[in-house]
Amino acid sequence: MDFDLAPPTGVGPLRIGMTRHAANTALYSLREVSAVAESDRPGQHVFRPSGLMISIHCVRDMLEAIELGRLSTQTDRVLFQGVDVFTLPAREVVRRVSEITSIKEDPDDTGSFIAQDLLLSFWRPFAADDEPGEEQGYYFSSVLVAQPGYYDTPAQAAERLQQSS
């Protein structure tokens, strides 16, 4: 199954801003009924047979972020405008995404990159750009789609709140 990232809207049936109840229903619709994982947690995450983890983050009864974790088999794909975010090397994903929008390395975490304008972020535990055998550092481990303001500092959040009033 293909999972198309559509920041800041969502992924598949999961839509940023939907109620927690609707998000739980949408999350469970992404399970493979014939292979339900024992580690699935209602309102938190599900695992597909491919190893793909889909996690939801709700605050104040509203879905604010969706995270997808790297899969172990290629039966599912996670795509952003045709870019397969888990099978291409991390540096190649960054290069291709940079052709679409601005993406920057997180100054606090050299394994993370954020496309701030899209509210899309990519993470790996460490950078090993020249070591294909070091999968955890060569490929991204997770991708997150979030609501506007998700990455704001407290000062930016206050400014955003003041602008919306």
C-alpha cells in the first residue's frame, strides 16, 4: 500500500485537526485485518505487516501530528510527491525534497531535517551518509506530518496566537 504524505493536511484518511475519535477510527482503518499486530495500541499506533508503524499524536482532543516509522519490507511505501522517503538514502531524500521546498538540518539534531513551510520532518538516530551498511544512519527512520505551529518556539507560538486574534 502507498502512503502519500500531504503536509500539512495529513496522510491517507488521517487528517490534521480531526477529533481524537475520528483519528482513532482512521488509524484503525490502516491496519491489515488479516495480520493485526499484538503491539497495536488504541489511540496511539498500529503496525502493518511490512513493519511500518503509523502513530498519531493528539492534544486537546485534536490530531496534531502523524508519524510513520521505517518499514522492514517493501510491501508498503511512504511517498512525498513521488519521493520514497524510506528506501532512498537520507541525503538523496533531502536533495529531492529541496527541489520542492526549503528543507534544513535541525541544528539540535544532525540526523533530522525539517521542511518548516510544509510542517514535515525526517529523522534518523545519527548520520552515516557514506555507510550504506549502517541502515539506521544511512536511511531515515521516521517522518512526521504536523499541524501549523508544531515546531514553534514559545515565542513563535505567542506571536502566532497574537496574529490569529
